[in-house]
Amino acid sequence: MGNGSNDILEFVARVFLAPGFNAVFSRHAFAVYPLVSMAVGAKLNIADANALDADMPFGHNLQQMREQVDKDTKVIFIANPNNPTGTWLDENSLESFIVDIPDNIIIVLDEAYVEYVSEPGYPDSIPWITKYPNLIVTRTFSKVYGLAGLRIGYSVSHPEVADLLNRVRQPFNTNSLAQAAALAALDDQGHLQKSIESNDAGLLQVANAFQDMSIEYIPSVGNFISFKTALSGEVVYENMLKAGVIIRPISNYGLVDYLRITIGSKDQNARFIDILKQMPGVVA
């Protein structure tokens, strides 16, 4: 268990990385991967992502990631789906990649947004633990379950790997209230389904608006969507902020002038869309 799945990522870095070793991950992947790696003095081997004109623009390019693996690689981070692009990897290509990785390299499959995905071919990765002892699957209650403020996540891995992670875990890293809430959330299938349906509708609502406005966006299977307008990302961000809507610039992810909007309620999405439509210079 972790104080959010972010906590688990730190455990992984502290156990398996150190100066002289490196971590492999994709460009535009979750910002915590380089942070936890650098915190322990490890080198970053960053793989180029898919091109804009690819079937999965800005998504993980597994061939490029494989080419970044060398004798000093100890950890590979894979976000599926990825934040902030919302891109994903199918079962066949992902398992083929895992099979090809040496057993002495830990593969972290970060599935923080797994519950939102309904795409055919998306993997059920937990059973893979029995086949691949170097695999760690991380998940969280912060997204679809709505417990972000309580900070609780978890990983599933081979018992020997879990034992190593437990050795660096703070003894009281999750609190009793968060644990009780997580157990209650697992039993509340009605809330889970409602959250998924609301997000599906919201993604479609926002994506349709982008299409109508001829705004470039990255198709997403998460609870967010990233987009780019004719204005700079910082200008759009500041104008939205003045109107009381918070979105997130993601130039720090290497996506210059892109912004990410988290999907809200139907009314919240509509307010964001209306403000965007009225913003001068948004559409080229």
C-alpha cells in the first residue's frame, strides 16, 4: 500500500535505482518518473514518443524504449494510460515488450487511470504477475474512486519484490481513514459505474467541441484531454484562470503550448467550452 501510487514509485526508485544505474521511460510520460529517479542519483534514458501523425500521437513507442535499455538499466516506467497524453498500449504489443526485457530489470506498469479504459485490446495486467516476477503494477484510488485527498494507492507484484518495497516503506504511510474509505469504495460499484459513464460523456462533449472549433487535441482514454490552440498555452491558461477555470499547461512535459483539461460535470465542461469559444485568437 502507498500514500497514493506516487508513494510506490518512490519505493521503486529507492530500492532498485542508484548512481550508475538508469531508468527508462517515454518522453511526455508522467513527471514523477524522472523526479524519483534523479532523487536517488540515477540517470534518465528517455525514449522518443510517437510522432504527431502516428496512430497514437505522442504515445509510448515501445521500440524506442527497448533501444534505450542497456547494461545499466534497472527500471522501466510505463504509464498505461499515460498522463498527460491519455494514450494507451494494447495487450499484444505490451506483453511482447515485457517478454523481451531481461528478468533483472524491473518493469513498472503504472495504471492510475485503468478503470476509465474500455478499449478492445486493453490488457488485464494483474494476472501477468505470475508469469513475470520483474513486473510491478501500480494503481490508485485517487482517480475514478475520487479519494485523491485521502492519498491511498497500491501495487501488485511478486512476493519477493513486495518484500523489498516494504523495507523502504514508512511504517505508517497509509492512514486508517484512507484504508476504510478504499474498502468502502471497492464495494460501491454504483459509484464506480456512474463515474465512468460521466467521464465517457464528458470526454465526448469536450472532444466534439474541439472538433467543431478545429482545435488540435490528443485523443484520450483517461479523465482528461490535452489540446493546443492558436494562442500560446500560457495565454489560454491565464485567461481561463481569470474566468475561474483551472486548466494545466504541460510544456514541462515537452508538449509546448499544449494544455490539459480534466473532465468535469456536463455543466463544468460546457463552461470551459463557452469561455474557450469567446477567447479572441484561439482559433487560427
